[in-house]
Amino acid sequence: MQVPISVAMNNTRNHIISEINNSGLPMCVLEPMVKSIYSEIVDMAKKELESDIEKMNKQEQEEKKDE
């Protein structure tokens, strides 16, 4: 069975928070690290959206050809 996205999101969030809390690093060190990770996630999300749009457009073109 596939885990619902809401459960996966919650589990991931809790895991990240736990790892941060257990890292032993001071917040002044963690803050720039988390900002950097966030920036990377934003970039990856943009690329994912672009890829999804491209796939959707290709699928629509193929469906039009089949008509």
C-alpha cells in the first residue's frame, strides 16, 4: 500500500525536525544550512514543475494525434 501524501509529509517533517534537534549543532549554524537546503528544494520544485508541464504537453499532443 502506498503511503498517503499527507502521512509522508508529516513523517518527513518529523524526521527532519528530529535530526535537527539531535544534531547537537547550535541554531546559528543550522540556520544557514536550512536556508541553503530550502533554496535547493525551491530550485528542484521549479524543475519538477517544468518537467511535469512538458510531459503533460507531450501527452496532450500524442492524444491529439490519435484522434
